[in-house]
Amino acid sequence: MPAPVALVDAAVVREKSAQYQRDGFCIAPPVVPPELLARVIPRMDAVRHGEYETGKKPLNSWAGPNDTPGKLSKIDQAHVADRTIFETIAHPAIGEWVAALTGAKRVQVWAVQMLHKPPGGDARGAVGWHQDLYYWNTWWQPNSDVFTAWLAISDVREESGPMHFVPGSHRWGLLEGSDFFGSVDESKRKIALPPKAEWKDVSGAMPAGAFSLHHRLTFHGSQPNLSDSPRRSFAIHLCTEKAVPIPNRNIDTQGGGYDYLGHLDNPAICPVIYGG
Ligand SMILES: O=C(O)CCC(=O)C(=O)O
């Protein structure tokens, strides 16, 4: 069982927290126990194949029973469909670590993407460069403390198409040109960098059970999976006590009309994973 954050050397927490502030991302050590990882993998596959344990459907999918071979499968709100997936994304060690890394008093899940990047190197497995806030800024008030914990369920090696991050890009402001759905190279060409900004990206490879934490403005993207096994993960979108939804937000522009923030009072959809 991985050590709870209270038992981890305080210097490790300080170093990773400083990296998050400086670079806009950091990678926490494995926090989700191997036995839970082993249990959740078949449940992820069940949801991808349209089997919903709770009887509730995930929000939408690029996959499920209509899986396109080679393409990244992205299933939103998969945790409502399956109890083991819920247990994984709401694991208290994630909340405890996120609070230690960011100083948050309260950490709440507000959205989840289940991501399955198939092996074989198909270009449609890639994720274009983007800043998350580009997709969220019509929902959250400016400067809301919202970010992503990206939890590796399988070992994510260089050849698996890990996320890459651009250190320091969280200080560039919100730029035009983000494109999650575009190719990595094309999406990069569309981004107009601020004067003197230097683009240098680094790999977020990590072992199963670990997670990366990235700021809402940090540029990130990922290449196809060249390995011979799937890259499995959850992007867990989190908010803290310093995040405020926009009232009467326009929910029709994204998410097919689904109001993610309309469920913040429902612990079965938006669990609080740290604090009260
Ligand atoms: O899984 C990936 O490669 C990208 C995920 C992503 O864009 C995110 O977690 O915000």
C-alpha cells in the first residue's frame, strides 16, 4: 500500500509543490494501491464496451460499443456508470496529495474523462496541444482554482504516448489556438506565443498509480501510443474552495449541453475528496 502523504518525507512534498508553482505541473508518486488498479482495469473495459454497472450511462463517448480501433477513447463521466471507477477517481490519497501540493483546504472532483489510448501508434491516438482553461472559461469565473490530476492506471512509458507539458506556460495567459482534437504538430503551429516565450516540452511518463497535476493554463498534449499495450488513465478535473462557477453559464457551447457544474452538490457525481 503506498504511503499516505503524512508519512512521506516533507522535503518530497515541498519539492513537488515548488515545481507545480514554478513549472505549472508536477508528478506525484504512486498513490493508488496496486490492488485497486488491478480491479479497475476490467471495469474500464466493461464501460468502454457499454456495460454500466449502476445503470447510469456515462455522458458521452467516442468509443463504448462504437469504439473506433486506433482512436483515443475518451468517455466523460465514466465514474457515474461504475462503482470501482468511482472508488478510483475519488481515492482519498489523491485528495490528500493534491491538498499538500497546492495548499487547498477543500478538493472536489467536478468532471472526469476516462482515456484509453490504444497501442499500435495510430495518429488518432494523439492529443493536440491545449490549455484546459480554453475549454472551461465559459464555466468558471476568472482565476478560479481549477486543475487536473491525471491518474495513470497502466505504466506510462515514453513509448506509450505520455502527456508532455510546457514548463512555465501557465504564466503566458490564455492563448488562442488550443486544439485537444487536433494533431500534435498542427496544433502547435496554431498557437501564437507571447514575445520571449520559449517552447520546451517535457515528458510526463510515470508508473501506474501515480498522477500528474497540471495548472489550467499549462500547455499539454500527447503523441500516439507506440507500445504494445493500451495507455489507461483518468483525467480528474478538480476545483478547490477558491473556484466559483459562472452563474447562468452558457452550457450549450461544449459538452453537448451537459452542465458539469450543475452537479457540484451531488456527491455521487462530484465527490469532495479532501476537506469538508
Ligand atoms: O491524456 C492525454 O494525453 C491528454 C489529457 C488531457 O488533455 C488532460 O488531462 O487535460
